[in-house]
Amino acid sequence: MAELQHLSSMNLADNYQKSFDCDPDEPFQKILDGFYDYIDPTTRFMHRMRINLFVTLMKELIEKKMITQFNAAIDIGCNCGIYSKLISDFGFKEVRGIDIDQPLLDIANRNVSINTPEKKIVFENFNAEKLEGENLYDFILCTEVIEHTGDPKKVIANIKRILRPGGIAIITLPNAMSYPYLLTWLSHKVQRKPIDPELRDHLSYPSYRALKLFNDGPLTRVKVSGANLFQWYFLHKIPGYAFLNRLNYSLSKFFPFAYFSQFFFMVYRKK
């Protein structure tokens, strides 16, 4: 990866532009390409589409005054810290990012952490199953994490408990009902290939099961959405690819297509 510039002087949320071709010269994509060692174009495109959707949801929730308190937020499974920086730039005074992958946290600490009287972004090696306290955060992001934890029920219970009344949580899970995952599952079955643990984790939560995880308790579902309805990133070099990707992105967000998207987004508010 390229030498990274500390992001403290940048506001990533202001004037964010959705990208559908992942142009390496586009400013935000340049930042992502510096932070993440994308193994192939597919991973790169999938990641950007999820960020596109996250930013869209945040702007919508703020404009509709669903998010009204901006004191404390937590990014569960913060990775290199890009989402934590976006959350901070949307106006949250204190953002805590937690993860169990220390090399990723090292990148976040070197390039994203901030500690000033006006803004704080801190990163910590911490297991989401061990979160304690009650009514601590106005906003929670937990994206592509629950399926990889040893005790998903514990993590979900923690999320419900630490979110403040009136607070918002955005939870995302991989969707086993999506075309990409169904195709992957079928390919393994036809070829009689064993399903490795990581893929099995990704196949554990079809959208209908993901919704059931939060049926009980103090959270009310505000919205569902999704990213990556189709998997046509192998076409990324053809003319007009950006149009196809934009179509994919647009369809994935809305009913009923969101329920069949590869990455299922759920937005909850605590009563």
C-alpha cells in the first residue's frame, strides 16, 4: 500500500461523491486504495458500493432527524478506521473503534485517530462480546462482524443494551439468499468442494434470519437496504460498466431487491 496521509485535516463526509467505477484518481478512492490491500477488483468494487450506501443512509437519517444526538458513537469491527472517520465527520464528537485485528488497528491509530477538545477518534483491540455498560452510545455501526463472532447472541444483546434511547444502529450482514452467495454455494455443491469456515459464516444469515436477530427487545426497525444484487464485477473493463454498476447499486437498495442483495443493511432505533 502507498504511504498514507493522516486524515485529521480532511472531512470525508462533506461533498462525498458516490463512485460506480472506482476510478483510482477519484479522491476518496485514492484514500481507500491507500488503506486497503484489495486482492482483486471484485473486492474493491464491493467495498466501495457498501460505503456508498452507508454514506447515503447517514445523510438520509440526519436529514430526516432520525439521528439527533451526536455525542458518542462506536464502530464495532472498525478495521482500518475509514468508517470511524466518516462517522466522526458526520458530526459525532467521540467515536470509539474496536476490532480484534491488531495490524488493522495499527493502521487506524497511525492515520485516523484524533484527540482534541472538539473531536476524538480512538481505536482499541477489544472483543465485541465483552462490551459492558448501558445506554452509552447515540450511534452504533456493526458491519460484517456478527457472523464472525464466537457468540453472536451476546454481541447482539450488547448492541441492544449499549445503544441509548433514541439512538440509531446500522447493522449489516452477508445475505445467503443473494445471487452471489447462492451461486457460490451451488458451485461448491456441484464440485463437491468443502465449504470453508469463513464461507460458512457468510452463509449463516439469509436476510429473513438476520431480521429475526433483532425482533425481541428495545429496538425498532427503521429501514432495510442492501448492496450488490448482482455479481458482474468481472465486466469492470468494458465500456459502460459504470452504468451497470449504478443500476446494480440502485436496485439493491429497494424492496424487494434489498432482501436478495449480497450485503443486507438494517437500521434500528432504540425506543
